[in-house]
Amino acid sequence: MKNVYVQSSVRRIVIIGLLGGFTAVLGMTPLGFIPVGPTRATIMHLPVIIGAIMEGPIVGGLVGLIFGLFSMFQAVTNPTPVSFVFLNPLVSLLPRVLIGITSYYVHRLVKGLANKKTIWLLNSIWVGIFGYLTYGIYVDVKNFQRIGSIAINLMLLILTVIMIYYTNSKLKKESLEIIIPAVMGTLTNTIGVLLGIYILYGERFVKELGYSIDMTRKVIVGIGITNGIPEAIIAIIIVTNVVAALKRRNY
């Protein structure tokens, strides 16, 4: 029994290290930010969600802690005019730890609740994503954007089509058990960070961005919408693909 516990602990430590390291790599390279539709999204929070769904809240929370610590490190070593907000653990650490905890417990809550009647919700989500990505490609072509942005959106569109087929033929109702935690984990990150910024540094943050302090609420809400939608979309696509692949291999 003791050997099983030791093996489980070592496994979790290894997974935390791998996912945490992957998060750091994403943050230090352009891979951490990719074009999604007509906007851009960060994917640095996705290892946190995947770790939480597959291994539980402790793994998810600790990977989130690594994500937050890396944000603080970046704020010190590669500062921007608004990096000061990430020097506060309430902005950089707490929301990132909560990503893992929220994702796990939402996954646990919705597990088994989905049924055949909710398949319409699943397909509505995929249709919305398909439309968003298609519109992004249209905008890129119309405005003669870089071919890389168009290629990435095409790749995401292909992945979406594959997942529409796979989730309807194989995963079915289990898809929502992955999609809903992915969305809620993403919103935990977006809302948690921006709420902390609004409460603690709202006017100063907006002023550093070059806006009037009278627009504080509108600017921060606008950032949330602009970032939240593409980040939720990319989370649905990537987390569903990765978790489904791991489950197929009986990970």
C-alpha cells in the first residue's frame, strides 16, 4: 500500500514538473499566444486545466501556482507599463491556483449530468466556434494579414471539424464533461485577474494603457470580453483534444 502511495506521489510530482515547465515555455515563446478568429489568445492556462481534469485539484493548483510565479518573474525581468499589477500575488498567483481547483470541481460536478438531451448544446458550441474561426479567416484574407495567422486559424478550423465528428460519434455526452470545465477554468483566469486589477489598481492600470480613468470599468470589461472569448474557444479545442487522447490511451 505504501509503495502505491509513493508511486502515486512521484507520478504527480513528475506531472506537475512537466506541465509547469510546459507553461513556462509557452510564456517565453510566441507559442503562448496564438491567433484565434479575429483576435489573439493565450494558452498558458491550458496545462493547468488539463492537469486538474486528469490528476485532481492538487496537481491543477500547483501547476497554476507555477503559472502565477512565472507571471511574477516575467513582470520583474521583462516589464511593460502595466506589469506592476502582476507583482501582487492576489493578481498573479491566486487566480492561477484557482484555475486548477475550479476546473477539477466543475468537472466532478458535471460528470454524469450530461445526457442525450444536451447534445444540442454541444453542437451549438461547435457551430459557434466554427463560425468564429471562419470569420477570423475572412478578416485576415480581407485585410491581407500574415499567412501564419491564416494557417493557424485553418488548422484550428480543421481540428474543430474533427472534434465535431469525434465528439458526436465517440465521446458524445462525455464531451461536455471536458468542455464545461475548460470554459470555467478559462473564465476563472480571465475574471480573477481582471477583477483583482480592477479592485486594486483599476484607475492606474487604465491610465498606463493611455485611457481616461473615467473609462476604467469599460476598458477592463472590454479586455475581459476581447480576451475571454478566444481563450475559451482555444481551451475547448485543445483541452478536448488532449484529454480525449489521454483517455483513449487509458492514461
